[in-house]
Amino acid sequence: MEIEKLGYQFIDGEWREGQSNRILSDINPYTNEVITEFKIANVSDVDLAYQAAQQAKFEWDKVNPYKKREILENAVKYIEENEEAITSIIMDELGGTRLKAAFEIGLVKNIIKEAATFPLRMEGKILPSTIDDVENRLYRIPVGVVGVISPFNFPFFLSMKSVAPAIGAGNGVVLKPHEDTPITGGTLIGKIFEKAGVPKGLINVVVTDINEIGDAFVEHPIPRIISFTGSTKVGSYIGQVAIKNFKKPVLELGGNSAFIVLEDADLDYAVNAATFSRFTHQGQICMSANRILVQKSIYNEFLEKYVAKVSSLRVGDPRDPETIIGPVINDRQAANLKAMIEKGIEEGARAVLKGNINGRMVEPTILVDVTPDMSVMQEELFGPVVCVIPFETEEEAIQIANDTRFGLSGAIHTANLERGVELAKKVHTGMIHVNDLTINDEPIVAFGGEKQSGIGRLNGEWSLEEFTTLKWIAVNYSQRVLPY
């Protein structure tokens, strides 16, 4: 696979340059080398992409459901045949380690396999009527065209999480990847479905930014759904623009997950799980554990073990198989993290481990003596920075865990599983896991957040529901008796 050559727009089945005169350089965040350059898409390109998706959707309607399933399965085969090349671009384009790349590719294959079942699950219903001789038919049909906007952290998966189910449910798609990951989150996906055999124009990829197109991607009259994954601030704006234009927003947004360790937990396992839950992919995951809550009776022992474990994580070249923490995605993210750490310390937090920040290389930082009003407790720490907080009682732990505007994921560690489940019910999140990680995603389980962590649910039957609509057709086998 010549991934490095995917520096083009993919519109109506053709690889072409964008019509803007502006150039986007795709940068390796570790080496600072230019991977490729794009002439970015303008508003006309966005319109062409949506027009193509709408026309191709009518062709897709004619394809036998079993053939659709086969085409989606072809996408999985293509990924498997090119797994090493895809691993390479994940390492180069977003600074992901080999471990992270394997994790992400596995998620991608699973979500496509689930989406491949959708063509055979477009089931309707026949319902009784209050009127004699009338049959009510309820058809499940595609919405038409879905616009997908994906982020930079898990771009391959978080693009595919909407793209594959939308296609499987019978829709055309226009995908706008994040400008820092235009290949992994965009043109790579276009190539995969091109090779899999979808109709020309069914999947389109526009590489651009809001400075060029403004709100055109969301406001365009063709898409019926806008699926966005990213920050809460941007998601709120996109949701408002979508609703203003009578489109349904599906929003997967930020998190501030609590990882709760009760005094009866397996301490070593909890330390390892808390480490993975915070520092995987440099902490650039919406489900990452931002706050580690530990019962006071074991707090000191946990903290000692946790600092030792985190200190052992290798920071460096993502291509080194031993590396756990690579670079953050860009200079802005590194600067934001530095500012948040400094602000937390100014507000009274203490760093028991304070990593160096050299360019985009951000070493782990562990903060203690934090209070609920501090910015490091209230904001999403999208990097290798974490707060560790003691608590006395279960009630206090729940109060701390819920003291956030977010509600995405979480974890509770305890020897008493049912105690953990009862506590989990009290944490206001869309997802929470007992004796497990905060980072969890499975292809048939509802994924989504509460509060400012999102609107809607994806995966399995929930994705099928999100990307389809219901049409009622009533059939009168005789004639209705009319009053006039």
C-alpha cells in the first residue's frame, strides 16, 4: 500500500487535488518531517463530495444485501493484508506506538465486521391498524448521506466507527478527518473502501480546515446526520449548527473519567490498570483516567507503587517497540499541557512526579493535594498528566467522581464485584467498568456519554438506529368510509 501517496482528496471515486490554493503539510510529530502535502479542499469540493455521496447512495440501494456484506468484509481483508503499512503510518502520522497501532487496528477490524451485518438487519415491521382493512408497514431505511468529522487521537478507529456503520446501513458518506491526521483518519479509509468495491462516490474524503470552509460541511443541505468526535467545546458548536439546519448530531465528546480504588482492591492490578488507563497513547484518549481516587487506608501504598510504575514507562521514539509514551500530536497540545500543569501547581497542587516537556515530548506528571475547584480536576487532561486523590467513604468517592461536567467513562476496583456494580450505578457516566480499564470499546455494546460528554450512542444496534430512519407506509386493502 502506497500510503505516503495518499495526499489527495478522494471525491466521487477519484483522487484529486483540492481546489484551494492553500497547502496542508502532514507532519510527523516525533521527527517533524513532512509526510506529505495536500492542496486542501474548498467549499466547492465539499459540495462535490456531498453530491457524489447522494448519487452513489442510489446505486448502493440496488446492491444485494449479501453483496454489501461481502464488500464490507473485503475491507477487513484489505486491512489484514496491509496491516504493517497501516501500523507504520499510525506511528509516523500521530506518534502512536506499535502497541497503540495494534490496539487501534483491532478495534477497526471489529467495527467493520459488525457493520458488515447491518445490510441483513434492515428489518421492518407490520403493525395493526385502528382502521379496518389497513396494514401499517414500518420500513427501516438509510437516512441518505452522513457527514463524519473525526479527531486526531484514534483517527483510524474513530473515523471508521461512524463510516463503516453508516455505509453498512445503506448511506453515502463524506468524511472530514482532523488536519493533523488526514491520512490515518481520512484518505486511508477512502482507499480501503475503494479497494473493497463500494460504488464510486459512496465514500468521499475532504481534507480541509474550518478557516477554508467555515460551517459549510455541517450546513450543506444534503447530509441528514453529522457525526462528530472531538472536544466538548467544538462539539457543542457543531451540534448547534446541525440542529439549526435540521440535521441530527451524533456527538462523542470529551471526558474526565474517575478511576476509583477501594481498600479491598487488588492493589498491584489496580496500579497497572490505572497506569494503562491514563498513559496509553500519551493520555490522548477521551476515556483516559484523569482522576485516580484511592481510599485513604491504602492511599500511601498505592501512590508509592503508582509513581514507581509510571516512572518506569519509556518515553521516546514511537517506532521503538519498548516505547510506551510517544509525542503528543502538536505544539499546541504540548503548550496547553504545560500551562495546565503550571496552573495546577500555582493553585496548590503538588507534583510527586514532574516530567520534562521538550517540544512535543511530554513526560508523565502525577499531581496530588488537588481540590475539586482546581482546573486540573475540572478540565480534561488530554495528555500524560494525572491527579491522585484520597477519599474516606464510598459516598465521598461518588461525590468527587460526579463533580465534573463530563460523564463518559470510569472504573471501580474492588474485591466485592457487586459492591462495585452498586457504586458504578451511582457514577453519572455513560460507561463504567468494574475491575477493568476506563479505556473500553466493544463493537456490539452501546458507547456514549452523559452530560457534556456527548449525545447519542454508537456500536451494534445503536449505530444501526442512529444511521437509519423509519418510514411508515399504510396500505388500504379496501376503501375507507369517509364522512363527506
